[in-house]
Amino acid sequence: MRHLSATNDDKHSRLTALGLAVGLSVLLMPGQSLALSELPEEDIEPAPEIITVPLPPPISGPGQTVRDDEDDESAGAATPPAAETPEVYYDLESLPEPVRRMRSLIVEACKAGNIEALRPLLGSDESRTQVSSGGGNFDPVEFLKDISGDGEGHEILAILLEVLEAGYVHLDPGEPEEIYLWPYFFAVPLEGLSAPQRVELFKLVTAGDYEDMKSFGSYIFYRVGITPEGRWAFFVAGH
């Protein structure tokens, strides 16, 4: 298990080391590189006695923050888990061919350790892959490098690969918001995970993170969404 630039003596959770990615409280200016493990922590609701490790508020991207009172602009990143638990899938052959192909291309880039290989997959303009919780005109590849602890993007590629190797769910079939989403933990109740499912979750986060997320109410680490047409819709973290 990777520990996101944290040492063995670091008692903070993996989510804290990451700064919760989409919940960063730091303005990432162009050219400024910030290790995931160096991001500061800020108190947020709910109260500290409920969440052991405080989670900072979200940011929208380099140079632009999102206020707590703003509406969530990450609708494209799927909605929180619904009351009805969706079926979890592992069979990649069951995916529509465009979805399977996009996933394969992302995985190939991750395994090659080449973050620039993601650039043509991230799209452009209105079809650009969402990598932060809001808008803003910034280079998504440079953004991913900036939030990667090693500065080269290899850490974030490892996270992306781990996410895509988990099980997935098919949300909102037949609707405009239809999406294939990895990992399935975002769409299922964490309290009800079986022992094998918790083992699978701990490939992505620590046991401490798991407890924090149960208190928070949902999985809040990275997730990936691909549309039925094969467009890479988002790679974000947060609620």
C-alpha cells in the first residue's frame, strides 16, 4: 500500500496527507509544486469529535477557491450514493467497448509512468476531464503533477491505477448523467462492506481513513468516471 509521501511515523491518515485533493485549501499557482504530504489542515464541519482528522474545504483549481456557501459545481463527478445500492462489477468485458477502450488507455499510461500520455485522453474545452471541484482555465496535466507528492506525477498515476483496478458500478443507466464509476465504494454504504471488500478498500486507503469516511458518511478518496461514449468525465476526490 502506498502512503502518499508519509513516513511510517506519520500518524495522520492518508486523506490528510493528500489534503483530500478536491478539498485542498491551498491555492496552487502556476509553477508552484506542492507535495501531497505538505498540504496544511483546516477545521471543517462536522465537529472534531466526530471526524478525528479535520478535512479542509475544497478548491476549484489553480488560483481559484470555492467558498463553503457556493453550490457544488462537480455534478459531472457523479452524485453521492443513492438509497438503493447498485450492483458491483469486476468483469471488464461487460463494459461497452468505448468505456473499456478509454479505461485501457488510462491504465496503459499509468503503467508506463508517463503522465503526459494522459493529455490526449483528458480532452479539451467543454469535454475536458474534470480534475478539480470547479472551473478555471489551467493545464490539467500540470495540475495533476502539482498535487503529486513526487512532483513528476508518478504518485498520482499510481493512485489512478489503483482506482481503476477496483470494482466499478454503472450509475443512472439511460439517463443523461449515465456513468461507469470506479471504485464502487463511492456508491455503496461503507458500513455494509464485507471483509473482502474492506481488504479491497485498504488497497486505496488506510484503516484510519476508513473510520474517518464512515464518520463523514461516504467514500471521499479519488474516483474515476467514464461515459458510455468513452469520454473520461472526471478524476476527482471529495464528497
